[in-house]
Amino acid sequence: MVATAAVGDVEMAARIAHHRARRPAAWRTVEEPLALAEVIRREATPGRLVLVDCLTVWIANLLFSDGCEHPDTGVIALPQRLGRERDALLAALAEVAGDVVLVANEVGLGIVPLGAINRLFVDEAGRLNQAVAAVCDNAVFVAAGLPLVLKGALPAGA
């Protein structure tokens, strides 16, 4: 499993600790908030399944990776690292021999949020989800525990 969350405050530290405690002992976990493609290339080998949780947290990490405070209004420039890491992820997904399952939130289903950085986040998360779906064999939207196949098919027994 690849976990993308980073400890930023007390609440997030507790959330991460809760997730760690819930994982089966047999699972191997790599925690990486930014360099996701590098981890996928290393871990997604033949016969191995890699679960990434989650792309939405990862894109948020990248949005703030430059350390800048973002204004509530106006045009916000994307951190250069975001584009490089996104491109590297898409290339890695197209090349690796192992199976990769990516979890992402569909944050674009609600209202258009207030604040420029919030709108940029929703837009970038949506663009990432579209780009990932384009390079992957399968895309499944899950709501209320029910899968809706958008591309490909569910694995046998799923």
C-alpha cells in the first residue's frame, strides 16, 4: 500500500494513526506524500498489487508543495512540481508490469467552492482523475459501496 497523507497537524496525525492501526499486519506500507511515480515504479512489479490511497490527498500535497500561501482571489500559478509529478505518474502507470489500484475522491460533484485555491484544487483533481482513467485499463466509480464501471470491467469475483 502507498499512503499519500502527510502529518500536518494533530488531527491529521490522529487520522493517520487510525489508518495505520486498521491495516492488516501483513500489508507493507510505503508513506510518500509527493514522489508517487517513483514509488509506483519501484513497487508495482509483476505479480504484485499496489494500492494507492489517495490521489486526491496527493494532488493537495502537490498544490502546497511550494510552501506558498495562496490567496482567496485571483489567478494562482500551479507549482511546477505538480506538473512534473503528474506527468511522471501517468508515465509510470502506462509502463509498470504490476497491478495498481488508485483511490481518488470525485470532488467535482458538489457546488463550485469559494476561494481560488479551492476551485483550483477541484479542477486539478478532476483533470488528474480524467488523465489517470485515460491511461488505466479500468475505471470504477464507487458510491455507497456500489461499483459503477466507467471503463473496462470489474475483476472476476469483485
